[in-house]
Amino acid sequence: MGELMQAVVKSAAEAGAELVTRSIPRPGADEVLVRVKATSICGTDVHIYGWNSWAAGRIRDLPQILGHEFAGEVVEVGSEVRRIKVGDFISAETHIPCRACKQCLTGQMHICNNLKILGVDCDGCFAEYAVVPEIVAWKNDPSVAPELAAVQEPLGNAVYCTLVEPVVGKSVLIFGDGPTGLFAAAVAHVAGASKTFLVGRHPVRMEIARKVGATQTLDDNRDDIEGTLLSETDGLGVDVVLDMAGTQRAIDLGFKMVRKGGRFSAFGVAGGRVSIDLNDGIVFKGVTVYGINGRLMFDTWFEVRNLLASGRLDISPIITHKLPLSEFAEGFELMVRRPKVSGKVVLIP
Amino acid sequence: MGELMQAVVKSAAEAGAELVTRSIPRPGADEVLVRVKATSICGTDVHIYGWNSWAAGRIRDLPQILGHEFAGEVVEVGSEVRRIKVGDFISAETHIPCRACKQCLTGQMHICNNLKILGVDCDGCFAEYAVVPEIVAWKNDPSVAPELAAVQEPLGNAVYCTLVEPVVGKSVLIFGDGPTGLFAAAVAHVAGASKTFLVGRHPVRMEIARKVGATQTLDDNRDDIEGTLLSETDGLGVDVVLDMAGTQRAIDLGFKMVRKGGRFSAFGVAGGRVSIDLNDGIVFKGVTVYGINGRLMFDTWFEVRNLLASGRLDISPIITHKLPLSEFAEGFELMVRRPKVSGKVVLIP
Amino acid sequence: MGELMQAVVKSAAEAGAELVTRSIPRPGADEVLVRVKATSICGTDVHIYGWNSWAAGRIRDLPQILGHEFAGEVVEVGSEVRRIKVGDFISAETHIPCRACKQCLTGQMHICNNLKILGVDCDGCFAEYAVVPEIVAWKNDPSVAPELAAVQEPLGNAVYCTLVEPVVGKSVLIFGDGPTGLFAAAVAHVAGASKTFLVGRHPVRMEIARKVGATQTLDDNRDDIEGTLLSETDGLGVDVVLDMAGTQRAIDLGFKMVRKGGRFSAFGVAGGRVSIDLNDGIVFKGVTVYGINGRLMFDTWFEVRNLLASGRLDISPIITHKLPLSEFAEGFELMVRRPKVSGKVVLIP
Amino acid sequence: MGELMQAVVKSAAEAGAELVTRSIPRPGADEVLVRVKATSICGTDVHIYGWNSWAAGRIRDLPQILGHEFAGEVVEVGSEVRRIKVGDFISAETHIPCRACKQCLTGQMHICNNLKILGVDCDGCFAEYAVVPEIVAWKNDPSVAPELAAVQEPLGNAVYCTLVEPVVGKSVLIFGDGPTGLFAAAVAHVAGASKTFLVGRHPVRMEIARKVGATQTLDDNRDDIEGTLLSETDGLGVDVVLDMAGTQRAIDLGFKMVRKGGRFSAFGVAGGRVSIDLNDGIVFKGVTVYGINGRLMFDTWFEVRNLLASGRLDISPIITHKLPLSEFAEGFELMVRRPKVSGKVVLIP
């Protein structure tokens, strides 16, 4: 292993990032060092790259390496590391738990009281090498390609959000044609949803949605969404709503379209407070709402691994671009300014 | 059985009601006729009595007999009636289901698509006799006193709302010191909650809450609610929030005080749309929200009956007033203008 | 409608049955009359046809029309019938509930305390016309072919048994290559099981299993079942066992192969008492066992309808034979003496 | 801290144990050293003390310190220990998990694939000091007395076994009047069971059961158990059976008495294979059976702590004897030969 590496670094409190040469980090006692084989761009990375107000308020120490979705090979482990070995092909959970709070002690580490986020609260993985705590390291199935293994983290969001209750034989309505919405369409399909609708705005992405399993996509700019959904559900509304958009529009339409006794999974992050018709949307309908953050550690990861390794879940149409790490700026450009042509973007160091 | 009866009737589209003499109704083929032994006043009755905008928009045919909570003896049954016999001591579920929609066919009759409400969509039970469909008739435990049996319907709201997930060993926060909130305090206690907090505004009602099992009551006008709850829960927030108030205040404070991974049961009816901090209140916390309407038919009723019959649940302190049916106006007065002295009000025909 | 019909009748307390001419029955007040379009043979019919000791002890009144699985068109309804109309294309739940017991009042009608079974406790549907109570009538999706609609009842067994907990991303082991085992393989596949193993003895049936979705079939006479399963599950054992056989062999192997924390669904009917290694098979492993009888009324039926209507579940390879009703004897022969060539057998009146 | 301590040690492969002087052990990097304030005797300790065939086959290295239930103060922590501090008042989970297997990664550490048991696979806590891995250390509520804190581990068995599904408003039948059965009676009561029956053989213990909450105790040698239970449950059978005995008698009677759709928690360890009426006891009834081993780590511990700290669960009548550690032989004697006078026995170093 050489001593220097290339990394995509946010150096200053302003938009943009740069490719810099850095020393390869060394793992602490409970950490592992990974040679990154593939890494992918998340919406959070886009916020940090663009340095919006959330990022400016949240990121504490600059310079910092961006990124948190990856797959790679372990090349060194710390002295306290027991489960992970050199040579393991791993990805990582982004939520770094404290292991001491009530949630960490009751199978809810993903909502730890003292959560740190990889690539947000510490250096990330848009680099040739990255260090992660053993507690979040996840052994991949060796048969899965690195670019697919890299996106297991956001895929896990979709798996947890979609499958928090069964969808088999049910109708599912997804808001949002970003990568997580597309993943959700694939997941709902493989899990046996009888009808999967996706509301989006970008024809290319909606075509991907149909390719991975959506029964029907609805263009929010043009289609009669309410009429279509009612006619497709005997006038009842859908069994399940997955909000991967977080917009007031999705919330209003979602609570209107969910059937009595149905389920609403809230994953999308809203721009601020939202207005809800609590009476007619939730109380009188007897609807259950699940706030979804992250993925179950590690129940969701097992599901993701098994679905990918078995070949049952084909998410490759969602990964529309694979670029060298050095072309990271083009990757961000694709996600921000050209959603019309892109799904998920993977970078290869 | 005589041919005439006394009944509390809303005759005109304006506030108030009057005691009138009516013919005793006859049960239809799938109905039963009950001689009412005790009946109790619900918030819905108060809305209809006071003829607020909701009532004016909802009630279709006048004159109509008010009331839907009761206990009594069956004195006649229709030709298709099989389960209920003359002489049975019954109460009734208020939600009259269609028996044909998807919810009715899947154990969710309480949120039937074509729901009718006793005393709202048809004549009610503030009378010496009442007719109810067999499908909603509920056989009471003979050992339970009529005034306790009469309030099983609102008690069932509290049982369903509180126990939609277990509370044993958990901390529970109740908003609202009306009768349903007080019932919820009693239910949380008997079901093993380790701490039960009730936020209210009326000292007499909060005293009742403590009597039936609340660990601590908090006066919304004076106490440091946030500080107290955080100090009582190791800074985590409460495991369970039961909103029996439906106010913006309860919603804001509830979603702020519920712990990560906690549960929020929404039963209170809001005055209109509400504003919610979806991100911090639900999504990032991984909170589950249950819309609660009515009671499970009839799982909740079995729980209610068993808890009352076993003597484990003592709700008698919540029934503060027992009046003759003819003094119904005083009953309404107690509930509307004098909540400082009243809990649940029962009328005896 | 003519006044006479052909029906397959068990006339005497001995093996066999005969095709006889009967009056078309008239529906009672709460019943519907159906013109049968397709009907299928169940193992229970085989027992009655062969008049084994169970049948001899259970069937009370002869002569009786056999059969309980069917699809057909409603041609007449009784005076109390409200949900079903003349012209509806229906099948029927076989479990006729009392509507009055605790289970019937709590969403568990399928295990009613006073259960009657269609074709066992009353005349069945191996006939041109059949009468069923409205309570068990199920409106089919009009797009589903009668021979597929006819087998929804046993398919529902498989759906309930398989999906009592989610299987998505899990490994599933099925014992039994009879029609219900084959249905279960199809269901596990459509619901997202990552690996589905079926243990059987008949090559033709195991080939069908693979066609409808089993990842791998294991021949109980030849294959190294334990070795294969351990190697396919990282030595852990399978997540889910579905016993559709009821043999001591299936029970022993099932509880041995299920992983710690796994699930065992017991649907197969045993020949008598069974021996179980309670400690190592259930207690120390923390296994959950579900006794499965019938199907949820009507949650399972909705799942079945949605899966068939959406085209997601293709069970047509399992229906290997379609015969005229008059050739019923050949149908029984196929199921009893020639399991090597048959899956499910459908009769067309 | 002195350098020597007293400990109850099994020195030879034969019945008995002796009080010996040992060096106080030092904690490893991920371990903590505890000064034991109270420790209690479990059935497992009795097996090892008596050196029955299970113990002879299971215990690998002698000499070994007995015991695994305790409460004490942390006096030293290893270099990798982060959650636990010197001065903490702790007890410990007995199941030492590997932290690497599938169960350990999915919230089921209590059934880890590579489980080690404190006091069985390594030195235990019948001593003045004991070493335990940090992963199993549990911080007690400071208000709970050491002798109550010491029995949280077996109490946790009862809590997990009883509350694996809610018992509120249900009838519960417990087999076994040993300490875990008595704990279960207390737990069922505090969690709102409407009727709790306990089948036992020792009048003193059954009296304790009634004191902590059993509605009725049934003497297996004399009472008409079936008749009583049927008459107390409207002929339906009980909602919940908790088998804390593991005898063929308990299994037969339990599956006979559980109602259709009911629940059977299997915690008792059987003497060998058992015979079960699978058809009538599980399949046709639609019964769910939970194998219960250990306690959820650490959901159950939180429930236990909250119930004890809130004063809602009073288990003090179950602790019938408190002896100095040096009188351990009398303690074993009480549990083995004199169950007629003893519940749980606590030893104080």
C-alpha cells in the first residue's frame, strides 16, 4: 500500500470541492482501513458540495473528505477489531452509533441518541482509501459487483421504508423519482406488491422506474393522479404510500390517496414544517405513519444482501453513470443540474 | 312494555334539545330493541346539542334522538337476529358498519367505508328505549353496573388508543383531561405503564387522573412540562404519547417529547389542519404515529369487558355525575360550562 | 335455469362416489345459488371419496355432494342477502363461521368455535349448481379464469401459511410436493424469498416447483438435504420452514434445519401425535411456531385476488389436469394413485 | 480492594461445592470487575452443584466458580471499556454473545450462535468479586435493593416469556411454581392480565403466587384443573399458556387448555423429547408457540428495570431466604430438598 492517496475534499466554506493528495489514514483501535473500489453520490453529498444552509450549519471541521456510500477491500484493521478481517469485501452503514444509549441497547442503533454520520461528522469515502469503525462495517456478498455493493446504503433506505410492513398483494404509491424512489419501486416489486405507482417529473427516471418494476408511473406535471389511483383501487385509495420526496404536495396527496387503515412511510426530508390534515388524513382513516431514518442495523442489510446476491433484485438500470473519481464534478453536475438524464452516479477511484 | 317513551330530541336546527314523548320504536329484521338503563354524554353529543358548524353540516334529518353510549336490556329482537336474545344485558358499538367493504371484510369494521354513527346518522339512545342493529350489539358482563357498562364505548377509545402497542414498563404522556384522557390514564396504569403523565388544565380532573393511576399530572397553565418530562425520562423523552386533545399545542409538545423510536397515538380531533415538524418530530426520530378512530370490533370490547369484570380497572372516579334523564340539560351544562367540576356524566332514564 | 343437475355424490358409507341427477337446490334466506364453472379436488375430498377412518367418523349424513373448491356465477340470492348480487363471479371460503363466538367477533372467523366445513358438514360443489351462505361468498376478479379462481381456497392456505410473517430476503424450506406445497413455492417466490427449497418425492411435481419459483428441490429419497441446506445458509439453517406434509420426518428435519430465531409454520396434518425435540428444536433456538388452519377471512382472500389479478402469481403449471365433471373418478385416481404425474386436478361441470 | 476473596467453587467432577479463598480476578480489556453485593441461586446452579448428567457433559474446566445472578458495584474496568464506569451499580446478562453472528447483528444476541454462559462456560459470581464482559453489564436503577437487583436475570426470563405478546385483558395459565413461575404470575398481574392461573404442587409457593397477583392457584395433585379453567373462560380455554415446567403433563394440559387462536410460550426445559398432539393442539386451533430462551438484550432489561424502579412490580414475597454466602449449602438444600418452604434464595457475600 502506498502512503499517499487521491481524495475529494471540501476545503473551504463555499460551494465546490477539489481533488487533493492526502496521506492514507491509519485505522484506530476499533477501526478498519478500506481500499475503496466504488463509491456513489448521495443527496447529502450534493448538499455539502453545494454548501447550502443545512451544510453550512452542520459540517464542523474543514477540510473534510466527502462521501459515505462505498464498497471496498479491507487492508488493515485496528487492535480491538474482531469481526472484520483483512481481505474482507465490505461496505458500511453510515450511521455510527454510540453503543451505549437506550436505542443502541434495544436494536435501534440506527436512531442512536448520539449518532455520527460518516462523511458528515468525520472524513468520508470519496477517496482511494477510507477508515470506518468496525461497528458499521458490513461484509458484502463476494458475488456482488462493487458498484452495486456501493449503493446498498441508499438501497437499504428504500428497503426499510418499503418493507416496514409487508407489501405483498398490496398497492403501493411512491412519491419521488430520485434514486431512492427508484430503488423503492424495485423493492416493492420484488416483495410482491400487486400494483406499484410512482409519481415523478423526469421521463428518463420514470422509464427506469417502469423497468425495475413500477406498474405505472404518473407525471406530476400532467397526469390525473387522483383519478388514476382511485380507478385502479376500486375507489378505495392505495394500501401503502412511500414518501421519498418530502414536499407539501407529496404529503397532501399521500394522505389523501392512502386508504382507510393504510400505511404511510415518511422518508423524504421536508423543507420546513408541513401542514397536515390530521383529522381526515390520519385520525378518521386509522392510518399508521412510520418515520423512516436510515436502515435497521443490521436486519435491513441482511435483506439487501440476500436480495442482491440471489439475483432477485436488479437495480442496475438505476445506476446510470459510472465515472472515474477524478470526474466527481461531472457526477455532481449530473445529479443537480441534469436529473433529466441521470439516476444514481457511481465514482470509481 | 308500554307504547310511549320519554326521549331527548333535537327538534330544530339550533342549540338545545327537549324531552319529548315518542312512540317506542320497533326493531327491524336485523335490529334489537333495548330498554335503556343508563346512558352517558359524549363530546359528540355536546356538539350536536350546541349545534356547532360541524353538527349543522353533519346531521341530516331532524327531529332526532341524541346519544350513543348506553347499557340496557334487550326486550325485542328482529326476525333475522341470531346472536342476541331477549333479556341480554347489552351496550353497543357506535360505528355501524356496512359489512361489505374491504375494511369490513378484513377485521377493520371500525373504519368501514360506509360507516354510520349511532345518534348521528340515526336516532340514538337518550331515551327509555332504543333500537340498534344486531351487528353492533355487545353483550355485557352481568356483574358490571349499568352506569359503568354505559361508558364502555368511550372507554374503548382509550383502550384502543393506549394499547395499540404495549405500554408495560414504558412511560406514557397523555394530553387532555377530558373523560377519554382520564380513561387513558386508568388504562395505562392497569396495563403496566411504569410512569403515566397527564397534561391538563382542570385541577379536579387531574386529581381524578391521579386517583385512577396517573403517576403525575402537569398543569398546562403553570408547570414546566418539558423540564419535568426530560428529567423523569433520563433526558430521552417519553416512550408513548397519547393525544386526546387534538390541539396544536398537544401536537407540538407531543412530537417534541416523544423519544426516538417512540409511539404517538393520534385520537384527538383537531380544529382544522395542523402544522407538524415532520423532520425532527417524526422522520429523524423514527417515530410511529397511529391514527385512532373508534375501537376494534370487537377485540377492544373483549379487553374492556375483561378488565371491568375482573375488577382490575376501576373507572368509577371518572363518573362524577349521575342524573335522571330529564335533567339532561344540567348534564350538558356540566360538560360544557363546568369542566372544573365534572368528569363523565351519566343519565338514568 | 333447468330444474335438474348432475352431481358427484357419496351415497353409501364405503369407498367411491357416483354421478347422480339431483334437483337444483334453492338458496335459504342468507344463502346464494351458484352455477359452477370449475371445481377442484382437495385432499379432504380424497379422504371422503376413499372413506378412510377420518371420513367415516366425521361425515354425518349421507348421501352428500362432495367438493368445496369452486368458481361460478351467482344465479339466485336469498332474501337476507345484501353483499352478493345475481351475476357475481364468486368462489367461496370453505370455513362456514357461526358469527357469534369470540373468534368470529375478533377477526378470526377461520377458527370459529362452531365451524362448519363446506362439502363436509353439508352438500358441496362437485355439481352443476351449489348453494353457499353469503358470509363465505367471495367475489372474484373477473379477469381470472374459472379454473384458477377455483383453486383460490387451497392457494389461500399456502398464502396464509407462507406469509404469516414476511419472507422477503429470507430462505424458505417447504416440506411436501402436493399442490399446497407447490402453491407455497410460488407464493414464497412472488413475495421475495431469496432462496426457496422444496423437499419432495415426485420428480414431476418437483419440476413444477422449480417452474413456479423454487430455487432448488431436494429429493427426500436421494439428496443430502441437511448438507445442502447448511451449505446454502452459511451453516445457520433456514429462516422459515413451511410444513405442508405433517410427517414425523418433516417435523424432525424442519425443527433441525430452522435457524435460531426462525419461524416454523405448521400446516400439514399429522397421522397422530408427534414427537418433538422441544428443547433443541424450539426453546433454545427461540423459534416461533404458527399453527395454520384455513385462511384469514378475508385478508388472505384479498392477497390471493390481488396476486392473481395482477398477473404476478402464475400458478397455472400447478394445474396439471382439467377433466369434465363426469370423469371425476379419473381425477381422484390421478391424485391418489398417480401423484407422479399430477399436480392439481380441476373438474368442469 | 484486598487481594484475596471467598468464592463458592466446584472443584471436582462430583456433587457439591466448597468455599475457597481465591485471588481476586483482574478484568480483561473489555471486562469489568464487580464487588458482589448479592447473588442468587438458579436451577442451573443446582444442576451443576448436584453434578447431574447435563452438568457433567456441559462443564468443561474445573475448578470453576458457580453462579450467574448478581448485583454489585464496579470497582475496576478494562482498557476498552467505554459504557461502564467504576462505581456503577450493575447486574449482568448471563448470555455472553459473540457480537459477530447473524443473531448478534439483528437484535437477537440472546440466541447468539456462539453463546457462552456466565458461570457455565467461565467463572461465575458466587464470590466476593466477579469479572464480566462489558457487553453483558447492565446498569441498575440505584433505588433498587441489591437482593432484588440480583434476581433481575430470572425475572427477565419471566418478563420475556410472559410479555412476548400482550396479556392485558387476557387470561393467563402458568405451569410451574418454581421462582420463574412465581415471577411470571407477578408480571402477568402488573401487565394487566384479567385472570392469572398458576398450576403448582407446593402450598407455600402457591400462596406466594396469589400474593404477587395470581387470581387463582390450582394444585396439580388435587384440583380439577380442566373443569375450573373451562368454567372460568366461558368454555373457551385460556388466551395464554406459559410453560415454566417443561413436563409432559404441562405440555399436554397446556395445549389442551389454550384457546383457538391463543398463545403458548415454551420456556421450561423438558427432560427429553416430548409428545405433542400437533393437529388438535396447534394446527387446527391456530395456536402460536414461542420458544423462549433468555431475555431480549436489552429490551427486556429496560422493562425489568422500569417495573422495579417504579415500584409497580413487587417481587419481594418471592425472595424467601437471604443467607450469607458461606451458607450456600443450606441455600442449595432449600431449593432442592425443601421446595415446600422456599421461593428464591439469595446469598450475600
